[in-house]
Amino acid sequence: MTVSADLQGYAITTLKAAAAVTGIVSQRIDNRAVPGPDYPLPYVVVLVNDGQEDDAECITGTVFNVEVHCWGDNGPTQVLLLADAVKKALHKTSSELATGALVDLWFDAVLNVGDPDPNIHHRVVRFSAIVEEM
């Protein structure tokens, strides 16, 4: 397993354990960019972008961008609440990943993304994941 896949799994597991998130989306938290027509709204998609090296003297480090896409169809407030719940669930979390790497997640920004369908609302919650590989 790669560190980025491990990081993505950690974020999904953490969100599935957050009552404020699952209270809105149930367990519809996935890593597929487009879950498909059989996947009802609201839902969350977790994507991890390629990392950038950030080494120190004796530590191999990488900074990854983690994007959590929040989708909903019950008005903009639903997605605002979902994005806030995602932020609270992941911001300032730390863990040892299954690959043995240590990760710290830090909130960066929330972006509003337009959709051609005026009934669909989409926000992206961005995090920096600082990963120290062992």
C-alpha cells in the first residue's frame, strides 16, 4: 500500500467515525471521484493529491493535499453543515498510518464549487497532510 492510499483510507475511516458527518451522509463516504448514479446525495468523496517532498535532516517527509468533496441536494445549508463537520473531524488530527508513517492533518480552506444543476451544491474542504515516513 502506498502512503497516499493509506492517508486516504485514514481520512475516510476518521470521517465514518464522526457522528456529525455520518448524521448527514450516513456511510456514503468514498474515494471514487464520481460514485455513480446508484449513490444518492448527500455524500462525501476523499481525494489525495500527489505529495511534495518536505524532508528534514533525518526525516523523510511529504506534504499531501487532501480534498474532501461534500455534495448535497437539500439546499446550500446542508453542504455548509457537512463541510463544517468534515473540517471539525479532520483538523489537527494525528495518527500512525498502517504503512508506519506518521501524519498530521491541518485545515487549509473551504471552496464553493458551482454545479450546472442549481439543485446540487458542492463544497471542497482542503487539508494539508504532513507525513513523516519511518
